[in-house]
Amino acid sequence: MLEKTYDHAAIEPRMSKAWEDAEAFHAGKALEVNPKAEPYSIVIPPPNVTGSLHMGHALNNTLQDVLARFYRMRGRDVLWQPGTDHAGIATQSLVERQLMEKQEPSRRDLGREEFLRRVWAWKEHSGGTIVNQLKRLGASCDWSRERFTMDEGLSRAVVKVFVDLYNEGLIYKDKRLVNWDPKLQTAISDLEVIPVETKGHLWYFKYPIKDAESLERKFVVVATTRPETMLGDTAVAVNPEDERWKPYIGKTVVLPLVGREIPIVADEHADPEQGSGAVKITPAHDFNDFEVGRRHDLPLINIFDQTAHLSFALDREFWKNTNFANKYGGAEAVRDLIGGMDGDPAEYVPYKIDDLELDELRNLNGLDRFIARKRIVEMMEYRGLLEKVEPHTLKVPYGDRSNVVIEPFLTVQWYVDARTLAKEAISAVEDGRTQFIPANWSKTYFEWMRNIQPWCISRQLWWGHRIPVWYGPLGREFCNTVEDEAKRSAELEFKKPVKIVDREEALKLFLLHTAYKGTTPVSFEHDFVPLYRDEDVLDTWFSSGLWPFSTLGWPDETPELARYYPTSVLVTGFDIIFFWVARMMMMGLHFNKEVPFRDVYIHALVRDEKGAKMSKSKGNVVDPLSVMDNYGADALRFTMAAMAAQGRDVKLSMQRIEGYRNFATKLWNAARFCEMNGCVRKEGFDPAGAKLTLNRWIYAESQATAAAVTEAIEAYRFNDAAGAVYRFVWNRFCDWYLEFAKPVFMGDDEAAKAETQAMAAWTLDEILKLLHPFMPFVTEELWTVTGEEGPARESPLTLASWPVPAKDTDANALAEIDWVIDLISEIRSLRSEMNVQPATLLPLTLSGATEDTKARAARYETFLKRMARLSDIGFADVPPQGSAQFVLGEATMALALAGVIDIAAERERLTKEIGKHVSEITKIDARFANEQFVAKATEEVLEDNRERRAEAEAAAERLKAALQRLANVA
């Protein structure tokens, strides 16, 4: 017996336990029923182990769950592979923060081994939070197979991939620019960099042109938002087509404050339309400048240390071509300052600096970048080299974890040769082995892959997969899967015992060795060779790039790998096409020779109801856990699916969520109505053989809905599928079928009553099946309770068979009942438009009706009168005077309104309402005609205006039709 009210808080945990007890989501379950069941597999985008469920997770996992439940019910052997990512930066930062809050020793005080023990302890205690939240959402993963990117099996896969790529020459070390977080002191990926619009300044500096006496221009003016980086400038670039600067290409300028001579180079990076047309080039501190530097073979001068403080004392290139004059001790002073150089000191001092005091430059060394910025601007202004300062709004990169400004930083890191790996990954999408849905995302994929840069995979952290490289004397590298193999390799080469030591000890010992003469090992002063392991760990995207096959047991040849790889589909957001999708494609093809997934469904963002991106700073973040507390997981899930139109962001409205909670309540009440009217499933009932027109109609509608939902899910049109089942449940079944059935249930025709009871019970079962992928909790509960009477259920709903729609249904039954529904709907709409009070009964006259139409009207007269609030139904050759009319089929329907409403007042009211909507349309059109508005407005504002215009236009057209109807009323 169903409870009186729908209580999601009671239902959801009960159903979760029932699924768990039945092992309903285990891969291979379908094989118990059908040994030939075809596999269907999805890997979950692994959420951070530190994370909590957010709306992006809710959308992503709802859509995956719709697919998993749909294909499971269709008899496929479904594996939805779950797991979590170790989240290197996030997890390490979290544990370090906890140590600080508890006033315990810091990470470095604890040492690497003890700190990692603390992290693992945190993971075991608190790392399952987001998994439990996903279960609460209803995610039907095979939780018995849960993986973690640092579990033993996945770690073995990561190490093997690194070693194999290293041995193939596809992993290497290089000195390049990276996104550097000065607080965390590690390289980070682009995804971890948040551009923040900031009000700053443009400083215009004058760089003196050397030997400019005979030249028209004495200075090159460059603009910069980061004055501190000028100390690392190694060129000024101008566009080769810029006539103003052609005579100066190849000449040099004297870098202020430092005195270093730097060339004027021709490069298309310089935009003639911006400022003076000349730009300063700092290859070690700007990604674009780095590429310019490579094109022109410019030196790389790094002026920062790892904490973003100025540190140039030991950089040879910084002092090259710098002159402090004899009053500072000449070349010897330079040598003393930088700690000594090889070669002739005079090489470094060919140009005299007139104004710079050595102490000024020394005092800049060691300053925080922003303090140095202020000092350098003051120094340039004092020398008359600051032309002007302008306000300037720019995007400043911040670290998403540290919330500090990120620096492009020149360091030695490990890289993957992504260009080589990308070739086959590009071909796989070109030839259709993998397809993107919507298809336009393949263009984004191609653009990035065809211009791919080396992939920086090392991170200066302790939590993560440590790079499996050991270093010996003279920079020898030993890349092996385990430490013992590295030791054996070193022993074979050095012919001596090997001892693993820490980096500091190893570096001291290396200085004492006489290890090589030419390329041949000779003698050592110690009786062992020290090895130390690389201290960096791998980028988390490296391990997650192996996810589709490492989770299935690779590198072992497991049955799961053979059965479920390649996976069927990947469901993910567009923002990680580069970071994750592309890398899985490259790794999967390289190590398994097959694409990792056949389809890639890209969903959009979840925004607030006004279309703005959710952010804590805006205060518009919606917490899915709170939503589930208030409205239930089913309501949240259905909202996500119903709004997941391909290519469109989800505008999350609490009103919509509440509406879908009401939808669940509507279904619950409909099931209770059926229960109270004896609608019990009948053994052997054949819905296709129903006699009553009403029952043949609902059968036909159910088959059409099943076909529509099936086709839409197969095509990843989740919103269309949700819309189809919603309309069938709310509109066809609840609003119409059960209303039509009431007289049958209360009538004396026992055969008709029995058939309708059986049909209602059968249709409710079909509804539960079709709705289950979207609203699993309420449907499983209804399936369970309604199964207490009638034939025993063979399985939980989640393992029941998906409806197979019949191709042939009764078109006549469809036409007849649809005619009744359309007639009632039109009359209700007309009454509403004309402001007719609900209690007022109106006569309906049909003119031009055929005998079949007259017969229909007679058969359903009682029902029509009750549902449409009619006093009488009559027939005439022409519509009566003073009536509002509409056409349905071949007949004209007329409702007598004369004397019922104030015609003149209604005309005036409708005219005013039309005017309001037309005025709104005019205002919006004016906005869009304003080029400044279109240029400055955000996309959210533009979309809001488009929607408001569409709504106003639809309302105006509807009211105009109503006004036209009044023209026929005297």
C-alpha cells in the first residue's frame, strides 16, 4: 500500500540499499540472464578525492546514469567504472592546511615519508565523501570496482607508461616556460589558472636607441603591464610591415637601469595598431615572448626565483653587456657580484651606464615582484624614461588553489612529445573511429591538437606518482619501473655497488667523484655509486589520461580489458577536451592501438537562472546537496536532463526544480489513484488486444512515447527524451487518461472496468520503466510497492526490460481521443483568453460537422460538458451570432459569448495587453540596434533579451488571435 504522500527523504536511502543488496549495478549481471549480452561501458570522469558534489558533477553524472540505466534495462552488460583522482595540489594543500591549523610540524619538518603517511591517513578517513554524494545522487556505478589513481594497480600502469615513453624518446627534459605558482612553488596546468579581470595600468617606457645622433627617433616607446619584467628584456620587436620602424630593424637599444644592449627585431607578434607599434620582448617571462625569442635566437634571462622575488645576481646573461664603470670597480665588481665567471671579464662590460648606481640594482635583488614593480617605475620616472601611465583593464592569471598571481617561469621540467602522440589521435576523429556529440566540438579538438605544444608532466609536489628516474654521477639517468632495476642498471654501468641516498647527499658526493675520462668510467674515490630519485611527481592528468584502460587492469591482459575496452561513450564538459579527452585519446591509441571511446558527448555548463556562470564571488552558487535535501535527487536529476539540450548551457532555476518535484508528486498521486481504483496487474494481459477506444488510445500513446524516448537517448538528446516522457506522464496519462477512466471505474460495465484497470496498471509499469533512468528513486519505490499485488516482480525495476515499442497501433483510437482532448483544450484556452469565469457554463455549437464528428460529440457529451464547462452541445449550419469561433478538423466550433462578457471591455483589455508586449519588443529591438549595447553586453544579458523578446512576441500573437475572435461577437 502506497503512503499518502511522496517522501523523497524516506524513499532514497531505502532504494539505494535495495540496489546494493541486489548487486544491481555489478558488471556482468546481464550475463546471468543472457550469456550473449553485448557490453556497454563508461568510465566516470574521476572527481577529486578532496571534492564535494557541485552542479557540474550533478549534470555530468546524471547524464551518465541515464545512459547506464537505459542500456542496462535494454539487456546490455553495463560497466560504469567509478573512481576518484588523487588531486595532487588540492590534496597536498588540504593536508598542509590541516597541519597548520592543528599547529603540528610542517610538511618539510615532517619529511616526505611521514607527510605522505599523513596524506594516506586523510584519504582513508575522509576521501570517500564525494563517492557517497554520488551514490546519493543515484549514480548506478559498479561500486565494487571503484579505483583510485594512486592505488597499486593504477600506479603500476602509470610507471610503465612513463618508462615506455621515456625509452621511446617521447618523454624528455626541457627548459621552457610553465605556469608557475609562487605560493605552492610548482608548475601547474592551464586548467588550474583562473583569469581574473583586474584594473591595472599600462606604463609607457622610453628605451634609448644606441648611436641615435643621426636618427629621427632617439627612443623606442614600449608599453608594459609588468614593469618588473623589463630587467629580463632581450629585444624590442616591431612589425616587419610597419613603415615607421623599418629603418630601425637591426639596430639596438640600451635597456634602461641595466644598460644591456638589446636588438630591434622584426616580428609579426608586434601589432602596428597598438601603442607605438613596438613591444618589449622578455622570453623568460611571457609565453608569446618565449616564441618570439625562439624565432630570433634571443637569450633567456630569468629574473625571478621560485617565490617570485627578483633574483638575478647569478644569471650570467643578465650581466652580459653591462657596464658599471670603473668607479664601481669595473669588471671585477661585476665578477664579485655574480660569484665569478669564466673567460675575460671585459666581455661583460662593453657599455657605460651613466646614471645607475650599483647599489640601486643590488637593492632590487631579492624584492617581491610587486614591490620591485613600484621601485622600477620610480627609477624610470627619475631618469625621465617614463613617458606616461594609463589605466588598463586586463586578465590577470591566478592559481585556483593558492589564489596568487601566476608567473610564466623558466624551469627545467619533464615533457611528453605530444605532437607525435597527437597524430593518430587526430586521425581517429577524422576517420570516425571516435565522434564528438555535438559534432562542432571536433573543430575545437582539431584546432588544439594540430597546434599542440609539449605537455609538461612534472610537478614540484610530494603527493602524486613520483617520477621513476634515478640520477647518478655526471647527470646519468636511469629510468626504471622499480628502484631495484635502477640500481642494477647503475651497477652494470659503473661496475660498483650502488646506494640510494637523498638528493642533497648525492650532490655532495658527485662533486667528489672522478667519474669519467671522456666517455669511459674510470675511478671513484668512494666504494659505492650514489643514486638519488627525482623529487618531482607527475601531473594528475598523466594518470587520468590512462583511466579508460588502467581501471580495467592494464598492463595485465585482464578479461575486463578485453571485454569493456574500448568504452562506449565518454560524457564530459567542454573545458577538459584538451586536458583529459585529448590525452586519453593519445594514450589509449599508443598503448592499446584502439580509441578509448567510440563517442564523446560534450555537455555544457550549469549556470544560474539568469544565465550567469556560478561563482562564489557572485554568490550565485547552488549546492546540489541542499537541493536534494529540499526537493529530492529525482527532481534535481530530471531538471538536469530536461535542460541538457545539445550545445546550450543549463540555466538552473529553483522554480524548475520545484516543478519537477511536483511532477514526482503527480506521478505518486496517480499511482495511488490507480491503487484505490483496483488497478492491479493481470497475468497474461495483452494491452494490444484492448477493446475500449480509450485503452487502445493510451496503448498507442505509450508506444509512441517509448519510441521517442528510446530514439532520443540513443542520440544523446536527453532533453527531448525527458520532455517526451514528461508530456506522456503528466499530460496524457494523468490529465487525460485517468480523467477519461473515472466514469469507467464508477460505471456498471464490469468488462470495461476490468480492462481499464488492467490497462492503467500496465501503463503505469511502462511509465515507471521509461522514467526510471531519469528519476530512479521514486520509480523504483512505486515498482516495489505496486508489485505487492498481482504477479510477482521478476526483478527490481533497474533490471527490468526496457519497453520495445510496437510498430502498429490503432490510428482511429488516436484520432478520436485526440479530437476530444483538442476540443476541450481549445475551449479552455478560449475561455481563459476571454476572461470567462470558471463557474459560467457556455453552449457549444458545431457547424459543418460530419456524421462521424457528430457521433463523437454524442459519445463524449457528458465528458465534454464536465471538462469544458459546457451547458449544451448543439449543431447548426452556420455559427450563431455573438459567438467566438475556432476550427477543429472540418467543423467550426462556436461558443456563445454575447451577454456573458463585456465585449467592449474585453477588446480594450486585450488591446492594452497587446500594446504592452509590442512595447517590450520595440525596446528590445532598439537595444539590439545599438552597437555599443551589443558590444558591451555579456552573452548572458543578450540571451536574456532574446528570450524575453520571444516570449513577448508569442504572447502578443496569442492575444491578437483572441482579439480577432471577438470581431465575430456582436
